Amino acid sequence: MDLPRTCLILACLCFWLVECVEHYLMQSWNLYRSDNPKEVYTNITIPTYVHLELLSRDIIDDPYFGFNDLNYRWIPESNWTFWLEFDVGFGTEADDNNLFLVFEGIDTVASVTLNGISLGATDNQFRSWVFPVDSLSSSGNLLSVEIASPVDYGAIRAKQYPYLVPQVCPVESYRGFCYFNFIRKDASSFSWDWGPGFAPQGLWKPVYVRVVSKKDMPIKGVSINLFKSASRWTVNTSVFSLNTSFPGSFIKHCSDSLLITFSINALDLQMQSKAAWSSDGNRMTASFFVPEELPVKLWWPNGFGMSNMYNATFELSCPAYKSSFYTTKIGFREVELVQDPIFAQNSTQAGNSFYFKINGVPIFAKGTNWIPPDAFQTRVSKEKLRYLLNSVKIANMNMLRVWGGGVYESDEFYDITDELGIMVWQDMMFACSLYPVDDLFLYNVEMEVKEQIYRLRGHPSVVIWAGNNENEAALSQNWWSVPESSLPQFKADYVKLYVHTIQNVVTDIDNYRPYITSSPSNGIESIAEGYVSSNPYSDFYGDTHFYDYNTDCFELSHYPITRFASEYGFQSWPFYSTIKKASSEQEVQLDSTWFNERNHHPSGNEEILSNMNRHFGYKFPTLSNTSTDFDWFAYLSQLENALCIKTETEHYLKYQNVIDASGRGNTMGAMYWQLNDIWQAPTWASIDYYGKWKILHNYAFLFFESVHVFAQYDLTSKDVSVFVSSNLRESFEAELHVLLLSVKSGKQVKSSSSYHNISSNSASWLGQIEVSEFTEGTECASETLFCYIYLQLLRDSQVITTNEVYFEGFDNKSTLPCATVELEGYNLNSSDGMVANVSVQLRVSKVALFFWIDHEPKFIGLWIDNGRHLADNYERKPSDEVLVSREFIFYKPVVADKVSEFISGLKFFYLNSHPNCI
């Protein structure tokens, strides 16, 4: 035939044992620009996006390259049509079956027709769409999905609205699109300060025809709420079906005999309950009470115990129908957001606490914030999700905030966070804007939130719902200079959306997790102030976001002493090995047009340079070798980023169980911004677009340890205070070693030791060091030598944590003696021709400060101790050269003949390298 047609494989992927088949419509789609139907792109496989199909046909270049985020604005400014002619192999009539056309996700505004009949329209990326179908022919069915321009849709809706709703357009440096707040779509797809504006259109999730016999009762899904009341666990169950004939048919044929059976084989548990119909008639409900004596293993966050999960099976049965089954994983855990009064030293109340208890244990939340890993969601593989989330766990984190300007993540994402013990702070998808509140918009949001809460509430990793990102702060501080006369209207709209709509849905479906309307927010104090507090950044309530790029990040006094730091950060650039696929070599120059425009954060590069100059004396070099100069700049920007966030994080750790005279403190969360990148660019991320750990992520591994020793140097008093933070649930005896080390001589100049009882699940002060006294009589007393203090904490004579503290800057190059590092060789750990890890031997002349190895991004894995000083415990003579090893662990083993390519791509960076030293 002239038109492509596919007879799709019959895929019975239902989780139930009934007459249910799903015909997946994934291949042989066609695409054309709606105003040019003669130019058709054929043989398309979904899920996909328009940009990606044009890229695969060389119609456009890589959207991430150069200035293509600007060059390809015409794509989302156009309407596009996907269409498919398909067979099902046999005729299907509604007399015998219920037929449904299911779109698990359309991005975003679309009209759907089947065989010339309009089935309906879609207007929300975050919802699935199910269209009843009267009949299908055995062959020649024609399905069409016309996707409108999201840019035009947002603009039209905004102009139709009775008053202006900011923000209207992003700041100029974002180079994005306007009116993202008028379309229920990934807000960051219109651009952000860390990402491009492509506003892509596509069929971003599977499409299929579901055929269900009217005689059967297939389970579409099971949503559970598992909580502990008094001393027993309760499992509230909602069973969903797509069979629209259910309510009347079941009432007629099943009456009181409709049962739901719940079983967990690992616990030898089987319980049965009569099912009841929900008031809206679209689900069956039952509650099960787990016997108290059952030896349930609890789900714990990373670092506090095992993240135990159980396979649970649900059976829906009635004598008049075939039984159906559904299996899922569940975890037993309690969650509480504690907001108790806190009192200052004068006994007056000074706000409220803000921290999580899991299974009755207070948890210091250690983590970061998650953004979409790609501008095109269909490129985010399960493997990439697992790699990024594994990187969270490896770095000793226990919480991840899914930020509200992206998407609700996939089922696989939450399955993995359950498995790894990573708590999820789940924002609803609203960010940095006010929103319309007309009936159509609110209904759309209500359906969206219902679907997502039912989908996600069974995951023990999800511990809190938040209504939005920064919208309370935006309204409270009037970011967009709204006239005073209009503020009452916008505050009423805010309450209408996040309280009367979203909160009502959340509490109706899931009243066993905390909900806050915004982040940052003052929690219950915001509620007391009508949900828009006068200062959402208060140190005395809720969570805070804090950014300051103009003050010295080593100056501790400018950091907030907050209850919970849910955002803070500094920018850095990735290395040339990452950037080179995003620009021509001629443009990868400091202060080129591309260099400046790639950073969407206003004044971002200037702030990076200012901080680098403050601490490293760095200024623009004379460009002779652009990639070399760029890499040195990227290295220093990452080192600055890592040291600043390490300093700020340790500041928050210090106040874990400390309350100052005014009542500030009891800090119980440190979540820096941000984990991952959406493209190759300067951002706040600790992992770049290709998955390479930046220096920050290696440091997060250290400062988020279960037991972490650290010290803070007071720039005014010139003293060093030593602390330890412990997540362990038992106290222990430890020995602290304080070593004074000289980089020039390569010697341990002085040492001291002391013994301490380390309290459980808290931070402790271990003592103070007067630097002038500690260095007196040593070569480190000279201001022309670079020395630092090295801390070791030992338990049972074994070193369990180490750290460094510096009492002078790095900008005086006369204090940095030059080191040289050369690759001597390498060893492989291989089996059957596959290499799991490589150990490189490095010949070192002197201590190489903040030694970093960069590698090509095609090799995914991590270096052990990357970014730390390359030394040998200062036990050699100053003139000796020694061999030191560093190990790289491949995320997946590689064939042995690829190792030489890996080695040849290595680059070394360290602060005291020529010509940056003496």
C-alpha cells in the first residue's frame, strides 16, 4: 500500500489473568507540520518528540549545539500532526468488549480523531488520557493527533484571561518563551536559568488500544495508603478498572460478594475484605489491618537502616466474573513532619521546628534537588535514572526534592528511590509564577493532582507533598511589582489553587503524609498568616532557599541559621570534554558570545569569576590554547563551587541540635541546588549532563557521611572550631587526631589527639584550636608557607572520617609550592575480557592540592577520592618522588581494549601546578 500500515503485535501486558489485551501503537507513525501536510516524515517510533524526529532526519542539527535553542524556536511555534494507520487483526465491536484508546502522555495540547471521528482533546502533559471507542475495523484504522503550538496556546489563554497573571515572560538571559503558567506543561521547557527553551511537542509516553471483555473485571491499577495507627498497620486500598460497565453490572451480579484479597507471601499474610464502591463510582475500596504480632521489617532511609520492601498481591473476585490479580511492592514506614514550638534562652517562643521523623526517629535530611535530566523526556532512559539515583545514594544522601518546575517523574524513578532508601520531597508542578484560577484550569489541576497522588502514594520513599516552588515567596515579596491594589486578588487566587484545590485533593486521597503549600514556606506559621507569610525565608519557621554570590562564601556569619535548608548553591562550568559537543572550538573561549549566552543565569559568569578571583586570584588568561585555558577555568569554578557548598553544608550540620540565644538553629535539613544537568552548560549541578561527577559531588560524598568530622575557621578570631556530625543511632567513643601539615616540606609539622564521646544522631563540638598557638615554633608560623590542618576521627583504632581546614586563602601563589604529577602506569581488574575498574599509578613530586582527574564522558563511572589532595600521608622526605594510585570504577564493565582509549583521554588538574605556583 502507499500508506504505511502496521498490524501490531498483540501484547497482553495486563497484570491480571482475564480476557484483556493491549494493542501497542508504537511503530510506523507519521508526522507533518500541520500547515504543510504534503511533507510527511514516515516510519516514526513513539514515544518521541518533534525535535528528535527532525534531528534523526538531518532536518535540524543537535538542538543542544551552539545557539540552536534560538535557531529552532519555529518548531514549538508551529502545530504538528502525528498520524497512524493500523490494523488490529480482527474486528472488535462494543457489544462484546469495552474498547479504549489510551494515551499515557501527550505533550501537550492536542485534538484526537479516530477514523474521522473526534474522540476529544488534551491539555495537560501530566495526565493520561483514556478515550472510549465504539468500534475498530480489523484493518485500516486511521488515528490522528494534532498537537498545537504550546507557545501560541499559552499566549492565547493569557490574552483571554480577565487580568494579567505574572510572570509573563522570562528574563532576557533565559532566551525562552512567555506564558508557561497558562499551560499545564513542564515549566522549565519554556527555559530556565539552567536550561534551554524548546517547549517540545510529542507523544511522550506509550499509546495503545485496550480491549476488555464486558464479562471480566480487569484491574487497571491498585493505589494503597499504608500507615500506622496506634500500634497496628492499616492498608487502605483503592482498586481501579477501565471497564466502564462495572458499577451497574457489579451491583447486579455481585451485590455483597465482591471481595478484595490482600496477601504478602514473605510474611505469610493473607487477608480478605468486602469491597465498597467509591462515591465517584470509579474505584473499589477496602481496608486491611495487619496483625500487630506480624514481624514487619520497616523501610528506612539511606544511612538509617535497610529500605525493606515486600511483594504484595491484590485479588479482585466475584463469583459471576473471572478473578483478577495485581502485584506491586509496598514498604512499611511512618512519616511525620514535626513543627513543635522552639524557645529562645529567655523562654519566649521563637518559632517552630521543621524536621522529619521516619518510624519515630528524627532524620537530618541530606540531599539535593532534582530537575529534568533532559529537555526531551523520551531520551531519559531507565539506565540513566538508575545511574543518577545510585549516585545520590553513593554520596550518602537520604533525600531528593523533585522540583516543581519540571515533571512528575516516571514509575521507575519512584521504584528506584524506594529500593535505594531515598526519601522524596515531591513538589506539585508549579514554579516561580502566579497561575490562573478559572474553573477550566482548576478542574484540569484537580484531575492532574488526583492522578498523581493515586499513582505515587503507595511509595514509601515519598514523604511530603509541596504545592509549589517559591510562589509564596514570589507573592509575599512581590517579585513582579504587582500593584498594591492587585495583591489581595492574587493572594485569594493563591489560596484558591494551593489550598482549596490542591490541598483538598491531597488530604482527601492521602491524609497520612504532610502537605505544605510552598517551598520555601513557614509551614504552620504560613497557615496562620493566611498561607502567604510576611517572610517565607524566616530562620524561625519552615524551610528556606538561600543564595548569595557576592559575599565571601567562607564567611560563616552571612549564612542563615535556619530550620531546614532546602535550596542553596553556587554555579560552575563542566570541563571541555563535556562542553565540546555543544559548541565549536572557536566559541569555547572565555568571554565569547557563546560562553556568555550559554549561562542563562543573569550575571552568572561574572559571579563565578568574582568568587574565583576572591579565593584563587584568578583573572581571564591570555588565550593561547582555548581548550586548556577553558579547562583550567572550569576546574577552578568547580573547586570554588565545591568548597563553598561544603562550607555552607557544614554550617547547617553544626546547628543540628544547637539553638542560639535568639532561638535560631535546630537545623534538620541540607539540600543543595542541584543534582543533575539538563544540557551541557554552567549550572549549579554536581553531576554534568553526561553523568560525570563534578568536584562538588565527590565532596558531597564526604560531607554527607554518616559520621563526618569538620572544622570551621573564623576569619575574625583566627581560631578553628572542630565538630562532628553523626547519623548513627548509637553513641560511641572516638579519638580525634589533629595534624598540622606543610605542603612545601611535605611534613607533618605538629599533631595532637583527644578522646570524645560522640552522641547519637546529632552534631557535637569537639574543641577549639588557636591557630597562632598551634603553629607557634613551626615552619607553618610563616605567612609565606602554605599549611593546613588535617583531621582524623578514629573508632576502635580505625579511621572513619577525615577532613581538612584551611586558615589562609589560595590567592597568594607564593605560598603554593609547585608539584608535578605524571602517569606511571595502570592496572586492570578484569574478568572474561571485561574491566570493572582501573587503578592508575601517579608519580608525585610534592603534594598536589585538590587533585582532579577528568575523563571522556563516554566512560561512565567514578574516581575514588577525586578532588582531594594527592599525597602519601607526609611520611617521606621532601625531595622524594613517590607513586600514588587512584582508582576509577566503571558503572558498567567495559571491554579490555577500550581501556587504552580511556587512559589516553585522562587530564590532570591541581591547584599548585605550573604556572600557578613557585
